Amino acid sequence: MIKTELSPDSSVFYMQKSITDVKINSLANNIHKQYNDRKKLFGNDCNITFHIDLRGQDYTEDMLSDITRRVKDLVGDTNILHFVRK
């Protein structure tokens, strides 16, 4: 599920059904696309946060590091990520 609010200070919510290497790539690519779309729509001064809901998921810290690294490689910023654990 992806829930978005289109405003200059946007939040995007992702609920992952499972975390695998393929899904990590897909998630990072989706974040990259939505990040760029919002920057084009609202300008570079907007604040965007991506909330990734991990509740009920089996994941490791290495998986989260991989998501963070891949998003940083694509977007250049990891401060846009927030992992929801509880």
C-alpha cells in the first residue's frame, strides 16, 4: 500500500509485504521516481519523507542498510527515509 499526500511537505507511506533483494531494488527505484516527481512538482525547497512500514516483517539490519544505500545511490539523500518498526 502506498499512501501519499501531495503537498510541499509530503510524506509517502509504504507497507512492505516482504523484503527480498528484488523488492529492495523495486522499492529504491520507486522512491527515486516519486522523489523526483515531487521535486519537479513542488520545487527543491519541499521536504519529502518516505515512511517504510516494517511491522510484522522479517528483516535484518543489513537489509535496512541495503535499502538506505540504494536510495542514497539513486537520490543522494538518506534523511528522507523513516523505518516504522513498532
